[in-house]
Amino acid sequence: MDQYDLPDAGGHFGTYGGIYVAETLMAALEELKAEYARAKADPAFWAEYRQELAHYVGRPSPIYHARRWSEALGGAQIYLKREDLNHTGAHKVNNTIGQALLARRMGKKRVIAETGAGQHGVASATVAARYGMACVVYMGSEDIKRQSPNVYRMKLLGATVVPVESGSRTLKDALNEAMRDWVTNVDSTFYILGTAAGPHPYPMLVRDFQRVIGEECKVQMPEMIGRQPDVVVACVGGGSNAIGLFHPYIDVPGVRIVGVEAGGEGLDGVRHAAPLSAGTPGVLHGFRGYLMQDADGQIIETHSVSAGLDYPGVGPEHCYLKDSGRAEYTAIDDDEALRAFHDCCRLEGIIPALESSHALAWAAKAAPSMDRDQVILVNLSGRGDKDINTIAGLSGISL
Amino acid sequence: MSRIAECFNRLGGQKALIPFITAGDPNPKLTVDLMLGLVDGGADIIELGVPFSDPMADGPVIQRASERALKHHVSLAQVLEMVAAFRLENSHTPVVLMGYLNPVCAMGFQRFAERAAASGVDGVLTVDCPPEEAEELTGALNAAGLDPIFLVAPTTPPERVARIGRLARGYVYYVSLKGVTGAGHLDIAEVTGKIAALRESIPVPIGVGFGIRDAETARALASSADAIVVGSRLVQEIEAAEPQAAKQRLARLVAELKSAIR
């Protein structure tokens, strides 16, 4: 694929993306687009962003060769991009720093965010504290139950966590509620959107702030193994960690790109969260993309053991990459993800996030049939400390 | 001439009252009757909400109405059937569908426009489809003789107002506040000033809505707008009433609002 240069001026990746919001938000998105264009051309903006990533987040994050696990699988070598080692425990902070710096340039003193697993909420609360901004995080009441450690973390950081009781009480409803807040407080408030979805310019913005993941890998892999990996793989909910890893590799021939969706209880039913694997295109949350929807265009309640992947849509760039064939998308079900979670804990001494465990499970499934000198690079997008209550609960243990 | 244009003609400068209810709320059997109740009370045009699972621009009242309708699995196709049933009883009151783009996408723009026109729909307002993305949909609507209705917001800059003015048919819906439907911080003086400014580039009548909760506010805004849209307040009435009493209570409230803007 040569000269990959998307999105277009209207935020389209092929037929996906765009701006589908009520009129009241159009001016705010236009303002954000203009400010980002200025920031993008300002070397001082990127210098500060990189400074923050180095000294506050701890980047570059290392790549680690999961030798014991690879050995046990007996095929391809699995390498892990350690986004779990970032400050706040996941890749989300790369984006929240970028957007908070933009908010500061725009003179906004209040930030809002939606969160599913709580990782983006924590990353938003963190940067709000760091830059002295008020922070309100919207979170589905169902997710608040599943992710209580992160809820408390956000409160410790000074954020207000607002439980969302509408719809399925998960990430999609939190996003609706954040949009409603934004439309009401549009003059004072910056909306820090956490995934590579939503109306333009968010999918582009989030991608540009997460690209650092793949850019580092492109330098680190040759240092470690003398070449680029054969496969790069990441879990896909909205798709921010995946696009961060994938985007710098789109133009690199010979690198297979694999996105892993949440297969939940299996793709043959409706209890999953895999719009690219089993959905159809439509419009939700400000953009056009693959959705989990019924024949009437109503959004279906999704299911995944991981709150962060429990989302009925997927970012428009992934939709484009799927249709163009440059990336392939597949699903891993709850059981497979849980098995990979435990294997990673016991064989490598790393507790991965349940979200990232989907990508790990794909690697564990693919590795045995690959050659021993082939390399799979997995984005370990977050750590699993937040998931220990869920895991314990599944084992019948109350912590 | 479209039924909406005819309606404004007939009013001859009198202000139109546009009540909104959600189709299928509190259950699909009542909708046609409630629409007739709105007409009894003095509704000039009816905005009929198409329920959607993720009503991003709506406040809690209309969200709940959508949820009640979706408990009965009310689809866009069924909403069109309700309009067709209403048309058997009433041939002069324009009906505007108001909702979100995805159910329309799922049906297909062309198919939707044809079926809506055949059912007796007059205008379509898709809240999350700004002019930038509306070309294909407005093309299909115009071809079927339906009026595409657009929102204008307090944040809309003049050049966009002009663009919307070129696309708009029927009327333009001015959002009276920065917020969701049913919010409570409307500034009458500010809205009046805005509407006057919009006249320069909006050739069709201007309706105003979002947050109009009582006769007094309706009266104050009717001095500048051509039409007053009331939604959440009516939906609250449906929510509070026993199903068999809802029609009468709606008619009474609509009559009160209508006499306030006369």
C-alpha cells in the first residue's frame, strides 16, 4: 500500500469516519481541528509531548522476549511491547497527555472523559491532576462494578466519577453521556476521547498520539532481532492501542497486521463485541464504521469478559484497513483470553490486562504452527491489576 | 407545494405549534391516538421521534421515551406504518420524523425516502447528520418530495447558517440552548436576537425548540420565531399519565401552549 495518507479533510477513511454529530458540536470539532493543525505544525508542542512521555510516562517502553512461553508453544517467538509498564498501567496515557496539552493550548480548564475498563478514565484523571484541570469521568454503572479499583484510583486523583445508568450501562452509554456533557458545556470543556473512534478529528488525533507505540517498535525490533517482526498483533475494542501499533507498519511490506476483537461467548451468538468480524457498517457516536446492530439499526448490547473491549463499534481506520485487506481482523473468545491471561502470569511473571490477553491468546494460538525463527510482536497494552477482582470472581474467589 | 409549506401558508403569519412525541411511547398501540390528540389540542405540525438505542443528543426524558418504545421493539418500519395509519384519519397535519441516522442507514436512504413518502411523512430531521454528511440522504429525500429539516445551533457560525439555508426545506429547527433536549437554561433575549440574525440567510420558516417547558416561554419566543417545538414537556406528560388518560392530557397541554402563542 503506497502513499497511505488518510483521513481526508472531512475525516474519511474511505467510506468510514466523517463527522456525524448534532449541529451544536460542529463548531467545537472545527475549533479542535484547527487547533490541532496548528499544534501539529509546532515543534514546541511535540517537544513537550515527547518530554512528558519520557519523564512522566517512562517511555520508550521496552520490548520483551517472552522466551519461556514461546518455548512452551514450540513455534514462533513471541515478543511483547510493554505498554503495561507505562505510568497508569496502559497505553491510554499516551493519548491523554497529547489531548491535555491541546486542551491547555485552547485554554480549557475542565476536561471530561468516558471510560469502560477505567484505564482511560485513570489516564484522564492523571493528566488533569498533572495540568491542574477539573476532570469528570463518565462510566457505565455495570463497569463501575467490574472495575472498582480503577474507580477508586480516579477519585484519589481528584476526578469526579459519574455513574451512567442508561442503556446497557457500559462504555457506549458512557460515551453518549460524555457527548451530552460536552454539548452542554462546550465553551469551557475539552472532551478527552479515549479511543480511535468518534467524530473527526478524534480518530486521527488519537492515532497520532498512539503512533509512538509502533514508531518505537520499528526502532527497537531491528535492534533486538535485526529486522522487523513477521506479525504485529493487538486487541481491538475501539482500536486505539491497535492503531498505535499498526499505523507505522502500514507502509512496511511483509509485516502481517492482525487485530483481535472480543469474541465473548462466541461469534455464532450475539454475546460478543466483534463488529469487524460479525457486524455491519452504520453510524454511531459521530462516525461511520462497523457496528454491532440489529436489522432495524438499533445497537446491540455487547458482551466481553474485558470491559475495555465491550464496545459495539470500532474506529473508522480499522474499518478501512479491513476492507482494503491491509490488516486482518479476527476474534478470541472469553475462555481463550482467560487461558492466555493465566499462561502469561505463570510463564512470564506478567499479569496482563484482560483486553491485551485477547492479543496474547491469538499469538499463543498462531505460534505453534509458525517457524521457530518467525516473530510475533504483541502489544501488551495494559497490566491486569485492575482485573484481579474479575478473575477471582470467575474462580469463585471473593477478594 | 409540500404539506409543511402549505401549513405555514395557511397560518398566514400566525405561529405554528410543533409538539414532539416518541413513536411507540408508552406503547405502539397508542401512538396514532396520541397524534390525533395532539391535533385536537391544536398542533400544526407533529414531530414524531423514531426511537434509537443511543440517543446522544437527548436528555433523560426523551431517552426514557426511547427506551420504553424499544421495549416493544418499535422499528423505523413500524413508525412508518403508524404514520400511514394516522394519515387514514388526518390528511392535513404535516408529520416530521425526528431521529438518528443509523436506523435510516439500516433501511437504506432510497428505500426509506420512498417508503416514508408513501406513508405520508412530510419531513425528516436526522439529528446526527450535519450538512457535511447529508448529501446522499437529502438527495433521496428531495427526490421523494420530502423536506430535509436541519438544525441550527447557537454555536453555528454565519457561513454554516448560509450553507444550511441553501439545503433546508420546510423549516429550520433552531436549537435554543447549548445542551440536550429538555435542558433548563434557555435565555429568551439571546434566542430572540439569534433568530432575527438567522432571517438574513434562512429562506424558510424558523422553528425554535429544546428547553421550552411552559406557555410563558412559548409565548415569549413566539414573538420572534415562526414555530415553537415542545418535546420533553409533553413526553413527561405521557410518562406521568395512565395510558388511557394520556391523549386527553396531551390535548389539554397542547391547547394551552397553542393559545399562548396565538
